Amino acid sequence: MNFEEKTLSRREIFQGRVFQVAVDEVELPDGKGVSTRELVFHNGAVCVLPLTEENKILLVKQFRKAIEATSLEIPAGKLEVGENADPKAAALRELEEEIGYRADLELLYDFYTAIGFCNEKVKLYLARNLEKVANPRPQDEDETLALYELDLDQALAAIEAGEICDAKTIMAIQYWQLLESGTVS
Amino acid sequence: MNFEEKTLSRREIFQGRVFQVAVDEVELPDGKGVSTRELVFHNGAVCVLPLTEENKILLVKQFRKAIEATSLEIPAGKLEVGENADPKAAALRELEEEIGYRADLELLYDFYTAIGFCNEKVKLYLARNLEKVANPRPQDEDETLALYELDLDQALAAIEAGEICDAKTIMAIQYWQLLESGTVS
């Protein structure tokens, strides 16, 4: 079966700091004709599921302009240009900047967030052996964050209540449930 | 603690069929000054975890222009304008169009896919009691899909191999693992 959509032309729409936008005209497979694809290009990101010795998750609350509301999320950040070669370093940086810890990291998943129109790929790490950093790198200047520590029941209740409402954080908490049930280790 | 970022002005960049793009100038909380936020607005989507009587998952393979590759995903689709009031109907439509089944649906999660810059919200349903539709609604004209049926071990191997690589499908399969382990029911 032939799936490929050949690019006939590309119209560049927007070059931002965070993402770029283009519209491609494509030739559909099997002579199905021509269509357009609206695309968002993003450099990728990292996020971290930080579990403490007391088996609690560390989360940050922040305002998200896209939804005009605050949300409770695992620490995360965009890959800076040139950082794609060392995403683990980026994850360690975000962990230190956002919550002031360093840790041992293990890659759990590498996933596209919105594959229908966007190429943003996010790496999710499990952080264990958390250690407070004495003088952590400061938060980004345009970020205002508050730190929360929740046990698993509280985290599940926060999903239920909609306070936790983003894919990466729900995915991380599912993984924590799988850890707790002994399904993964 | 004050988190809100007040909008000072908005620049409309792009009005597409699938999403809109804008750049907001915002006033940061606590007198931290001014910054910009690049935003993608999307009408939302639905997706479905279809589990058969034989405890297999039904997946569709399709080409994704944003990543210039095929991927194996749970059935999903955008909400059409006006469909926000009845997302379950949209999920049933996608299930019929993409894989030719109807089913009983249960809402599992409602999540933002890329909360850092995009307001796309996706509802994930569990589909049980699958029944083949005799004359299913046809697939969208610009979609080319192939159907796959995998057991849980095969699905986990497909994640490992990167054939399954998107957030919604990984989240659905983790939920299936939680079902299998008896952690959720």
C-alpha cells in the first residue's frame, strides 16, 4: 500500500521563536488528487517525571496563555537550538531551573504531541534519586512557577478535577501507576 | 501567587482550515515586564481506544505530513465546527469512517496535546462491544488508511520500535496496560 504524500509546493507562513508554520500542497497517493496540509514545526522538548524518596511527584503550576488558565504539570522545557544532540542535559537543566533538583534520568518515551499537524517530539524521562541543588540555576525570566508535591491519589484526583490536563503529565502519571502496580519496573 | 499573563495586544498571523495562529504581547505577573506568546488555536479532536472481544487493539496506519513518515495510531479525528457539543458522536463517526465499527464508548481522559503553545484539547474514549458496520461511512477523501490488529505485547513492541510514536496512542496503550494489570477497571 502506498501512503506517501508528495510535496508539490510549500508556502512559508510564519517564522517564530517557538515554532514555524507552513502550508504544503501535496499529491495524495493512488491518484486521489491534491490536498493541502497545514503544518507547525517545532524543535522538540523534554519533560521529567520526578519521583521523590517518599514516592511523591513534583509538579509545577504555571499560567498557559494558549488556554488562558493555570495548569499543574511535570517539569518540561523546549530544546534550545543545538540541544537536540543532548536532550538529557536539557532535561537536567529544566529540572534544576524549574524545581531546583538534580537526579538520575531514565528515558521512558519519545512521542509526537500533535502528530496530525505538528512535528514537536517530546522525550519523557523518569527522575529518581532526587537531590536538592544548593544554588539552582534561576527560572526563565518570563516564567512564574509554583512547586507542588502530590502523592499518587492526589495526582489522580487532580486529573479528575482538570487541574492536571495536559498529555505529557497524564502520561507520566499513568506510568507511575504502572510502576506502583508492578506492571513496569 | 499571581500567575496571570494579561494580553496587551494580539497579532493575527494565519487563519487555516485546521488551526489559527496568533502572537500575543503579554504583561507578565508581578511587574516582570512584557513578553510575547506564539499561539496555535485548534478546535479540538477525539480519539478512541478500540479493544476487541479477543483483547486486541485496532490501529490505523497513515502518512503524517508533519513528520514525513507513516505512523500507527488509534482512530482519531478533528471536531468539525459545531461538534464540540457532541464529541461522542464525533468519536463514533471516526470509529466508523476509519475502521468500520460501532461501539460503546466511555470517556477516559480529556487533555491538551501541546499546552505550551496550543489549545488543542483531545478526548480519549475506550470503545468496547465493537460491532462491524455493514456499510460504513467512507473514509475522508484525503485519507489513506490501513487497519492493524495487535495484542498488547505487539503494541508495546511497536512503541519500542517507534512505529507507534504519538502521545494519544501511547496514552491509550498505557491505559490498556492498567486495565490488564487490574489497576483500573
